[in-house]
Amino acid sequence: MTALQRTPLFEAHVAAGGKLVDFAGWELPIHYGSQLKEHDTVRSDAGVFDVSHMTVVDVTGPDATRYLQHLLANDVAKLGVEGKALYSGMLNQRGGVIDDLIVYRTAWDYRVVVNAATRTKDLAWMREQAVTFHVELTERPELAMLAIQGPQAIAKTKAAKPELAALIDSLQVFQGLPAGEWFVARTGYTGEDGLEIMLPGNEAIAFWNALLVAGVAPTGLGARDTLRLEAGMNLYGHEMDDHVSPLAAGMGWTVAWNPPERDFIGRKVIEAEKANGPAFKQVGLVLEGRGVLRAGQIVKTSAGDGVITSGTFSPTLKLSIAMARVPSAAAGTVEVDIRGKLEPARIVKMPFVRNGKQVFE
């Protein structure tokens, strides 16, 4: 049996009373006593997540831009100035989503942040595609990564690390810049304002402790999942995978079709899918019957069956919500098979929650 990996913050999680679980091969906290309380704290105040298990890769070299324009469905040519960030799918030749990621334009070319659970296959695919380009991929496992999220996240991070205040104030949403060996980005995965900060692993516990002193609550990965679902954000293995196209996974807006001559991996397949009309689409569901919506439940629509990809009881809305992949013609009211009983639900436009408030009608 392979030992679980630990981030530089392992001792801090133990000290904070974290309930540690196996998360994609990493020993990480699912909560620190109450997932619901941690969820509410991020919506109303500020919480910090240890996301050091995510994979950071610096992409450099004379062909770095051309390589990423081939690798990604979105176009890094949009990143006009240093610091700008771009969300994109990384597709296979069949048009399936290998992973989603964020890429930053940096002074050294680009920084890419991909998921932890898909690290091995992502890196193998990126290296395989790099063979024909003059490009170097440098993984940065020595970096820790903290996500500070919530309406008070910016203010409390500046209180914990005053020397970053001016840099933080200069950042626009979806922008990241270096500060020495640190990299500070105004991004996140919760639907709240906040920061994602990469820093040397040996400085992570001191920064974590400073955040806690400033009033930021340690927050586990359980709350991270309910927060991201309320925010309508995809998770690999749920809303997308190697067999689901970005058009069926609600990621059509991330595909840069222009210029038409940019031949990114998977383009021809999803271009044909778009021309024919995608068979499936991603929607939000709100349960109007009894029970709780969960991944894998069948969705009955007038246009055929779909499936729930992620579902939960929303701590913010106090009702059951889900993301689902359904036939493109589906609309209005549907039924969900919950333990053999069909319960009514309705299709809504996502996200469900933004900045702590319900945003669907």
C-alpha cells in the first residue's frame, strides 16, 4: 500500500483539529469539526484551504505560446499583459476533456495550474505534446498553495501579510503576479472574492498561522465541494472527463474558435459537434420534490434521459441543487429518480449562488 502524500501544512492541519482523509493520494482535511460551519464562514467572512496538492507547471521557451495554442481549447493570445489569467479545457484528439486548468501570462512566459487528481495523466499528455515544440515544462512541487476565499478574504490576507497589500490592491479579478518567490492571484473556486497564493513550502505554516491570527478560518475540502457546486463550477470526473466534450460540459464559452486556422487538439471533432448541434448540454437543477439530488441519479426529461453529475443539499440556499447533463432540447420541469421514486425538479440557469446570494430565478 502506497503511503499518502502530505503537503507542507500537514502539521498545521493536525494542530487545527482537521479530520484527515485520503484525497487523490494526499492526506488532507475534509473538515475541522463542521463542514456546514466552514461553508457558511466562506460565504459570510473568510476561510483558507490548503490546495498545495494541485499541480503547478511553468511553461517556458521560444515556442511556449505556440505550444499552448495547440494544447488548449482557449487561446493564450488573449493574455495581452503579464498577470492575466485564462480558464481553458485541455482536450484529447476525440474532443474529450482531459482536464480544466488556469494559465497565467508571466514574465517567464506562462504558469499553468492543473488538478491534483489528474496530475499524472495531465503531465504525461503535456510532455507528449511538447515533443515537437521548443518548450520546457518545469513542475514546481516545492511550492505550497493556499486559497483564501470569502467577502473578508482580501482584507484579512492583507492584515496577515501587510507587505502584500499593495500588490493585492493592484490585482484585477482573474489576474496573478509574483512577489519574489510568491505568486498572488485573485482567483478561486467558491464563487466568492478571494486569492490563491503560491509560496515556498517552508514558508507555508508561518503564513497559515498568520491568516488564522487575522481571523481566517481553516476550511476543509468538504466545504470546497459544496461551495464550488453552488458556484456552478465544474469538477473533473463529474461534469467533464475524457469522454465528455466541452460543449456538453458547459464549457463552450471557453473554446476560442477564432482564428479559424488555430488547430488546437480536438478542434475538428468539437467543430463538427457544434455544426451538427450538441446532443447534450449542462444545466442546473433545483429539486421541488423530496430527497437530496446526488451524482449518478437519472434525470427524466421530455427529450430523453440525462444524468446528475454533481448534487448536494445547498447550505446557503437550504434546498437541494445539482448540475446535470441532459438532452439539448430539455427545458422546464424534469423528474429525477431518487431511490426508485420520480421527484420533480426544474432546470435553472447557473450559478446558483454568487457573492453569498441566490442568483437563479
